[in-house]
Amino acid sequence: VQLQASGGGLVQIGGSLRLSCAASGLTFGDYGMVWFRQAPGTEREFVAAINWSGGSTLYSESVKGRFTISRVNPANTVYLQMNGLKPEDTAVYYCAAKGVNDWTVFRLERLRNWCGMDYWGKGTLVTVSS
């Protein structure tokens, strides 16, 4: 299984970036997909999650209203559209996958916990500067 994150870079305050995470080696629709981030000297932080169909999403309070997570299952790809970027958004962004057997009983809130992920990508650096 491979998760390849891309799209990071240097952007000015208030700017936008779209991160992509391409998955291979797994049945993509069987997985919830999650974006985490980690700034230097801090713990890994939950950013956003999406269920198998894209019909249910979850965001951290710090990015709600600015970031949008989405997925295209035929392309095995999950996206994170980031608008209104702030210096505190500077971090390495990681995508992760969590296999779910039964979405009818699975609570999306469980995807906030980075310890529960099955697979991780290598991360892409986002730097927001003035």
C-alpha cells in the first residue's frame, strides 16, 4: 500500500493550496481518509476526515470553514483544498487511511485519532509566510 501526498509549497498569508493524496495497493472505497499535520516541535494534529463515499466529513475547529476535504474514488485520490491560509497552518501535511468494515456503525469521530490509522503517506510541506 502506498499513499503519495503532493501539492505542498510556499504560499502567502491568505493564499490557497490544494493537496492531493493518491492511494495504491488498497481498495480505496473501503477506507476512510484523513489529513493530519505536524509543525516543528508539536504533536501530530488532526485536520480533516472523509468517509468512504465523501458524503460525510469532519474538520478540526482550527480549519473549519477554510479547508475542504474531498475524494474521487475512481481516481483513488483524496484532496485537501486549503483557503485563507495562516502562518499557523505551516506544517508537514500527512494523509492517512483507516479501513472500515461497517460504515453503518462506524463513527467518523474515530478518525481524529492518529493512532488508529492503518496506512500513512510521507507528507508534504506547507509553508505560509508573510
